[in-house]
Amino acid sequence: VTKKILIASTALLAGLGMAYSASAQEIIKFSHVVAPNTPKGKAADYFKKRAEEILGDKVKVEIYPNSQLFNDDKVLPAILRGDVQFGAPSLAKFGKWTKKLGIYDLPFLFKDMNAVTCFQDSDDGKSLFNAMSDKGLTGVGYWHNGLKQLSANKPLREPSDAKGLKFRIQSSDVLAAQFEAVGAVPQKMAFSETYSALQTGVVDGQENTWSNIYSQKFYEVQDYITESNHGLLDYMVVTSTKWWDGLDPEIRDGLAQAMSEATKYGNDLAAELTAQQRQEVIDSGETNLIELTDAQFKDWQTAMKPVWNQFSGEIGQDLIDAAAACNK
Ligand code: LMR
């Protein structure tokens, strides 16, 4: 149930002294797991700013970063309960809700972020906003983070280097299959537990974007980062269909406008932040960057791509073909 609080606003009317008026304010909570200084963190903060500018006192948007409120496995049920109104889990985190979004985890599906944008902006990409409508969830935007890199405590140059190593993964069966394809051992784990798992050696490696490697300081506890760009880590902003449809139309329109502006703002910023934070990681001197030769890159592709066939049934071959056609 949406929490509304009554706020009393005071206005000084010339000649009449103090008059009081009261209005209902919509409190909107947005929970996410990354730091504020990331593409998602900045887009969420921008959404708050614009929503409050557009709608004034009618809304108050509260952003909860850093898994303060919920981890990604808890946030979707929390949205349905009305404990929070928005979340933006990575596209890898929806496996219990829909198999379709598994498309975004297929290794080497997108050769760059332009291909990702092309697919997300297409009718096929947008149709996935409704992939969880039977569960009461609606997607309201795709937010970029970027392409993932591999990190470990030993150099990963060839797929065989990953053999037998344990990798922390997001909760995705596609990602589990991707690591199994190179003989590695995937371990699903919450984002907030990853640093300490790397530090204590519970896992040997992980895959993530430059922004997450930087903001979570994974580079402090990983000796090598292989710039593999082998997969995507992006987000779907989701809300409860029932809550959204039940909003006062003026508020819904204002939030939709703020969301679309925040999406553009964050997605334009993501590449810049990625480049900047990649450089910070390299300049830290705490880890070693491995750049793959063309031949090594192809070896990883060859080793991991069979995963597509494993999941084409549940994702849909047509959807995969449409996404692959975005690589120009
Ligand atoms: C992860 O768990 O590695 C990511 O999904 C975290 C995030 O939200 O970027």
C-alpha cells in the first residue's frame, strides 16, 4: 500500500494572516545496489531531481543506494508489496520472473553499446517491458551500465586459464552456463557480498563492468583484469503495474517525463563514466590490465557461444536474431 502522508503547507496571504492548506504527498522509494557515483546511481538521483522539479510538493522521491534497503533478490517482491516503488536490477537478475530477459546475458551477443541501444530501442526490445506483466511488474526504462570484464587472481588470457576457478556471478542461469562452458565454477552471490568473497578467497574471480569494478573496489582484491567485453550489464527500471496504473494521472505523467529524462541522462553519461573509471582502476596500480589479442578474443567467443543454443528455446531464436542483427 502506498504510503501517503499529509503535509500541511503554510501560506502567508496578504492582509489575511496565516492560512493553512493540506495536500497528499506521494512518497516514492527507489532502491538500488550500486554506489551513487555510477551510471545507475546518477540516473536515479537525476530522476529524483526532475520528478521533484516537475511535480513540486506532490511527490517526494527517496533514493536508497548501496543495497541499503534491499538486495536485488528482495527488491521485486518489495515493489509488489508496495514497500518501494522503483527498482532497477541488472537484466541478469530477473530469471525467476521471466526467462526472456536471459537474452541480455548471452555471451558476445552485443559487440558494443551501440548494438545494445539499437536492440533496446527496437519494438522487440521494448516488448520486454511487458515480459513480467503476468507477475504484476512493468518495465519503464532500460538503463546502461556497460560491457563486462573478467577479473581473477591469475591472468586469464585463454579460456583454459579459467578452468577450475570459482567465479562470483549474478543470479542468472545463463551466466552460470557461460562459466561452465570454460570449465569454471560459477557461484551466485549478492553484489554486496562480492568484495569480501574475493578478499577472503571464497571465490577466485568475477565478471563486472569497469564502473562496478571501480566503485566496489574489486580491483584492490583482484590481481588481473582481462578486458574481454564478453557480455552486457544493463538494467531494467521496474515498478508495480497496479501502483503505476492507480496513480493520479498528473503524477504519473510527471514521473514518466522524469523517468524518460533520467534514462537519457544516465545512458548518455554511462560511456563517459566507464572510460573515466576504467582509467582510475588502471592508474591505481593495484591490478594488471590484460588486453586480449584478436586470436584470444576469438577463442573466448568460440568457447562461450554454445551457450546461445542452450537457451534459445526459452528466450526465442527470433529475439536472439533480432538482437544479433544490431551488430553493425
Ligand atoms: C551485480 O550484481 O554485479 C550487478 O548487478 C550490480 C549492479 O546493479 O550493477
